[in-house]
Amino acid sequence: MAFGAGRREGRRPSLPGSGAGPRPEPDAESPALSPRDATDAPIPADAPPRPARRPGNPRLLAGLLLLGGLAAGAALADAVAGLLGHDAFAPDLFSRFEPPSAAHPLGTDELGRDILLRLLYGARVSLAVGLATALAASVVGTLAGVVAAWRGGLVDALVMRLADALLALPALPLLVVLAAIDPARLGLPARGEGLGTAGADILRITLILALFGWVGVARLSRAAALSVLARDHIRAARALGATEARVLRRHVLPNILAPVAVATALAVGGAVLAESVLSFLGLGIQPPAPSWGNMLANAQELVFAAPLSALWPGLAILLTVTGCNLVADGLRRR
Amino acid sequence: MARLIAARLAQMAVLLALLSFAAYMLIGLMPGDPVDLAIMADPRLTAADAARLRALHGLDQPLLARYGAWALAVLHGEFGFSRLYARPAAAVLWPALGSTLVLLAASLSLAILVGVGLGALAALRPRLAPFVEALALLGQAVPTFWLGMLLIILFAVDLGWLPAGGEADAPGLLAALRFLALPVATLAIANLAAYARHSAAALETALREPWIRSARARGASEEQVLWRHAAPNAAVPVLTIAALDAGALVSGALVTETVFARPGMGKLIYDAVMGNDYNLALLALLLTAAVTVLSGLAADLAQRALDPRLRDA
């Protein structure tokens, strides 16, 4: 996972050829909200790796706990379904809109399905889209950013103009247009073929979101790579006869992982939010597969009949995105 | 300055041309076309009728030829008719833009007012900073459509104070305000987090600058230091974000407009895309893209106007 890689990198100061400070400070220019951090000096590179660290990083910890809890819930969805003895997908019209009880901890929806189970299965979809999108965006974005910084000239100009253009466009309406495309006309697996309905939808939404998501990572990693490429240890490595591929792989990439990890964590939250918007509009994950977005779309039609059914899916989205932002914040302040 | 504006406008023209091409091709990839919808609406249409209709509207032509014809017409100022509204596309667009601009102006000013207030509080009273930070964290993560639904449930369903959605049914400012209140609150809450964070950070940075120390050394009061020296410097990034937000929100209000059933630009684009209303969807997309790019330019110009150090660059 990208977070793990970034964290390890931060406290490993002895890379070959990197004399001083391999810790990039991605956020030196944007000061922290709380003044306490203003006095935090960066940890010197030659300090012993463990004991010199600040006591704890509550943001990172809280974010990881939140996301870990949600991921555990998603992983245990089948077990919870067995425990409660319900099927999350089978309608049961005799028990519609039941209030919370021991059998249905969060009650049932308009088709008598257990809301807790649908939330947990929805977590699978949301987290899958979020992680897959962020992973794709950070791989493509890092590659584009590093290559642009390294080649410079025309390649750099082309990549960055493309990024600027994508940033300048109104994102939401374009996402709507892209999500409305019939995948069969592009030769992609259509709904209900091969991957199963939910799988095809997840793939489709991931591709669409990654199309916009790489831009942020590319800009960050380009800036970081430019500053790393100008350092002495790069010249030293080249003087020692390292090939360009080796310079990029061993000396540039490890040094830009921290900002990339921050951007990736933010991208997970952004993707979860965007997926819920598209599913809410009826363009994302299609029912009967549950997703937090399409559960909210249902809830909107039931605002008068069952106002409380709107509460849980939105809360789940809020907690997931908050968790991602906390992780990103925590990584940034390390 | 003039050269900068000219260059950016030229870039915008290129961007819009590319976008119109890409959007036209994408719309060609969407399932169904207007004739399919006509068949669905009238089962007596035969296959021969459908073929004749397609030929009549040029839908049997290859996509590239259709794009060429459309682009030529647009360059002559012919934007075509809206299929959904059976009126010229441009005539449908302007009222929607007006509705969105009202929503945007109200919610953005509210967001800036409250957000900057919170940010200043965090910067000047460090003990309150964690609370403001927590608020900003939640504000940035909350899905707008969910927030809107919660407000509807609270104020329209439970309390019955405000209408759940739609546009003012009676003339007069009060009626309009009643219908605006919930969508404006939704958008403002969702956007004020960014202003709180950025204004707190900008004010803290400004207060650490050496000229603040020298102002204090010259005996300026704390109020003078804040209003004469720190605030103007902190305003630059906040105004930049505001200009960018304004551009993004012209179409970004799509979700809020859908939840509250307001006939603005965002909802118009959504309905046009869903209803295979090609002319309207393309025109609305291009207009919002133009507004977004122009607001980016406005942000740059505002930055230069406010910060003399940027003018030589």
C-alpha cells in the first residue's frame, strides 16, 4: 500500500548517495493550522531513526483507526450476514421499514433488507473504488510527473499543459457525461458480462475517476522530482556512472514517496466522494448492488416516508473521507 | 498585462475547441439517440419511420461529419434547438445561468464570511484552533447531497419551516429567500471549510512576517497591525480561492441543484445529458468551461492587483 511505503521512507535517512535530508518537506510552504506545529523543526537526517520522533501523530492514528474499522467492517460483511441470518440482497416485503431491533440493528429499508448489511456491502464497493482509483491515479501521476521533470522541454510542456487543461475544465459535468457513456460502444465489458454487474460498474467508475485523478499527483510529484533532481547526490550518482534509469529508480523515486503518499491518501477520499455522487445521480453503481451513493438516492425518494434511512450511508461516507483526510494530514506533518 | 490576457484568451479558445470535439465524441458514445426516445414515446413508429427520421436529422451521418456541421453552425452563431424544451438552446440556457449565479453569489459570500471569520478566530486565538480545525475537517468531508437531505429532513419535513425544493412560486423577495435558504446553507457549509483553513494559514503566515514586527516596533496598536498590515496580505490567497470556486461552482452546484430541484446550470446539464439533448448539453458544457477558465484568469488578475510583488513576473 502506498501509505505504508511513504511511512517507511520517512524514517530511513541512509539512502545510498543521499547525504543530507532525504526527507522532502512537501508542505514547508503551507503552514499548519494550529500554531504548535509552527515551531516543529524538521528532524535532522542523522538523528537516530526511532527515539527522536515526536510523541505520536494523533491525526495519522485516528485516520488509520477510522479506515481500519471501515475496512474490517467491509471484510466481515459475510460473517455479519451469517450471524444475523439475513440476506442483504433478498427483498422481504413483510418487514419493510422496521425500526432498529436485535435482528436488524439499524432497521430495514423499503424492500425489507437489512440496512446494516447493505452498509457493510456498500463499504466494499466504496473502498474498492477509492483504493483502486487512488492507486491507478498515483501510479500514472507519479510516472507522468517524474518523466516530465526528468525529460523537461517538450515532454514537460505537453504533460503539464494537459494537466492544466484537465484542471481548468468543469469536472462534475464531465464526469456525468463520461459516466453516461455506454461501455459496450467502447469495447469494454458491458454490464452483466464476465465481471458481474457490480464488478463492471466498479471498473467503469474507477477508470473515469482516475482519468481526472492523476493530475493532482502528477503536479505534486513533478515539483518534488524537480527539487530532488537538482540535488548533489543526483550529480554524484551520475558522476559515478549510474544509468538514468537507476538514478530515477534508486535516487528520485524513494525521495518523492512522501508527497505521493499524501496525494494518494487525499485521492482515496476524493474518489469515495465522487463515486457516491455518481451513484447518487444514478450513474455509478447500479442497484441491486448496494453502494452508499445509491442507498442515499433511495433515501431521497423516502424523505417523507423514512427520513432516518438517509442518516447512515451519509455518515459512512463522511467517516471514510474524514479518515482519508486525517491520514493525509498526518503524513504531511510527519 | 494585456499580453497575459490575450495569451490566456487564446488558450481558452483552443481549450474550448478541443473540449467541444471531445464532448461531441463522448455524447456519441452514450446509449440511445433522440429517435430511440421518440420510438419509446410512440410505439406506432415503424422501423422505416425511424430510418427516415434519422436521415432527416442527419443522425445517420458519421460522427465526424455531424461534428463538422455542428461546429460550423455554432461558429455562425446558430446553437440549435433544445430537444427537451423545444426552444432555442441559448434561450433555455440564460435563465438557468441566472438561477445558478444567484445561488452562487449568496452561498459563496456566506461561506467566505463565516469561513474567514472562523479562520481568523483560529489564527488569533490559538486555543480555539483545534475546534476550527475539526469543523473544517468535517466540512471538507461531508457529501453535499447528504447535507442537503439532512437540512430538508430537519427544516422541511420535521419542522415544516421551509420548502423542500423548487423555485419561488410567488413573486417577491421573501418568497425567493425562503426557497434559497436551504440550498444556500448547504453550499455554504460545504465550502466554508476551505476558507477557514486557508485564511487561518494565510493570517498566521502574515503575522510572522518581519514587517509585522517592525510595525509593532514603531508602536502600532494590535488593531492597526491586524487590519493595516496582516489582513491585506492574508486576503490574497483567500480571494484567489474565491475566484476559482466561483468558476467551479457554476457547474459544481449540480448536485445541490438536483437535490433541491432548482433549475440551474448544473441540473440543466444533467437533464440534457440524460435526455439526449445534444445541443443543450454541448452548449451548457462549453459555457461552464468558459466561465471556469475565465474565473481562473480573474483569480490571476486579482492576485496581481492585490500583490504588487507579482506584477513584474
